[in-house]
Amino acid sequence: MNSKFKNYPVSDKIFTIIVIIILTLFFIAVLYPCVFVISASFSSGTAVQSGRVVLWPVDLSLEGYKTVFNTPTVWTGYRNSLIITICGTIINLVMTLTAAYCLSRHDLPGRNGIMLLFTFTMFFSGGLIPLYMQVQNLHMINTWWALMIPGAISVYNMIVARTFIINTIPRELLEASQIDGCSDLRYYLSIVIPLSKAIIAVLTLFYAVGHWNAYFNAMIYLNNRALYPLTLFLREILMSSNIDPATVSDPELQARLADMAAVIKYALIVVAVVPVLVIYPFVQKYFVTGVMIGSVKG
């Protein structure tokens, strides 16, 4: 790489250096808040409140995490978020892949018209009030179904999956399977799904992260705190800057809440991000392949 760089024209060298500097600054700007949050979560409340935490933890402490894990609402939110994310992602994958497969079939009657209807919803919608009324008429208010059913299909993700299937699975496979007497359902389950692992991994990441980070729909449709996802409890803590002492069972912890408010927020943010960080390494190898194949052509 160095030898190639030496042979570059002067203008290309200057351009390359400028791009590297800009990308490095951008990387630092993105990385620093993440490092600060992690460092602050492992620091003492006094150090965070006084602004002494800049890059590394100051007065190393686990009090923030102890307080978070001793808060019942955090465990309730964690459980609810896991259920919503797992069930919601499964529904998303089933609906999206099924729609993508059907629309990838050239022998589907009215294929272009159906695709136009899907595309239309990307630009126009009825708005929040009609959507709320529809969810209410379906008796899904104050249930987890309200967080999973209305957004069961992302049209963008469906188009990416459809393009992936068209470009990676030869039509000859369908013809060969039909000659052998394979039904459409059998072909879909036994051939299309196994050959679509890359796009399934990408869609799983997209949908799972979306469900895990979502809070607006839960804030609108849920009234029962027992059904709240973790993001709603996180929102309450970030807005109020403290945890309700009544929810903490340890009296000693109640006395330290005021001093630990900032540390608790940072610790909860780290705890909330952990599942996403755990999932990503398993799908990262499919990420570029699935997105590029599913989006470049079609």
C-alpha cells in the first residue's frame, strides 16, 4: 500500500490525506461518546458529577451497576424487551420473507400492481391518529401485539429481500423443482429459505435492533407498567435523572440515589446496549454480502 501511495500524483496524495483526516476525526467524534459513557458508568458518582471523567474511569466503582441490577423495573423492562424483540423479529421475518418470495415470482398475477401498492406506503401514510384508531379497533391497545403487528413488514427490507432472492436464486431451480413435483410451499421452505441465510441474518439484525431500541409506540399504546419495555424505563430515568427510591429495596441505596443519578443513567445505557453488541458479531459476516446483493440490482 505504501509503495502504491508513493506512485500517486500529488493531487491524489493530497486528496487521500484529507479524506483520511476527515474520516479519522469522524471516527473519534463517534467513538468518544461511547468511551465516555462506559468510563462514566464505572466511575464514582462524585467524579461524574464534578466533571472529572474525561476518557478513563475515575475512582473505579460498580455502584451504578449494583443500583441498576437492584432495581426491579430494570429486570421487568429487560424481560419485556427480550420477549417483544424475539417475537416481533420472528413475525417480521416470516411476513417480510414470504412477501419478498411471492413478489420475486415472475408468474405472480398482478405482481407489478402489488409492488406499486407496497411502494406507495413508503411515501404516504394515514398518520398517527388513524393508526391509533385502527390499533384500538383491533383491541390491541395495552398489549404487546400493538408493538409487533402494525410494523410487521418494512417495505424497504422487503424490497431488499426480494432483490436478493431474484439475483441469487436461479429461476432454473424453481423449474427443476416443479418438474420433480415440488409444491410452492415446499420449494419456499426447502430451497429459498436455506439459500437466503445472508439476507435473513441482515433482516434479523435490522428488525431486532429496531424492536430493542423502540420506545415511541410503547409510549403511545401501553398504559400498564408491567408491559413496559426497557427503553421506556430508560427514558423515564433519563428524563427524571433519578430512579424512584420506592423501587429500590435496599435502604442504603436509596440514600445514595441523588449522588449516583448520572452514573445510574450511564450504567443503564450500557446494560441496554449489551444485547445488540452480542448479536452483531454473529451476523456481521453476512451483513455486507446480504445488503449489497439485495440492494444493488432489482
